[in-house]
Amino acid sequence: MIWFFERQDARLLYEIRRQSDGDDYELVVTFPDGRQEIEKFGDAHALIERSQRLQAALRAQGWVPPPAAPRGASAQ
């Protein structure tokens, strides 16, 4: 699952995914400058709690999800 956040002209994304070489999870944050931070979790509950804290922290820093495109609209 991938979430996008915007602040002014910058875009940040974070992704929750399964580790490619195991059964654990990764939370990957990609910053506007391309830098990535990866956190690893063996427990899905801990991952969900961290994801919720991360979303709250991003919003407190002024990051917001981009506006949703109207249904049926295509990207140009």
C-alpha cells in the first residue's frame, strides 16, 4: 500500500510492503530529495501503530494527501 503526501511543491510517499526475502514487513518513506528510510517489522500490529503515528506526524508537519481526482477523470 502506498500513500502520497504533498506540502507546497514537494511530494513525499510512504509504502507498506512485505520484505522481498522473508515474511516480515517494511515501512518505506521516500522523501522529496529521493532519500529513503526503511523500518522493518515482524509484527503487523506494531507496523499499523507505527503507520498511524507516522501519518499523524506528517500532518502535524504540514503534509497533506493530494486532492482526489474526480471519478472518471484521467491523468494528463
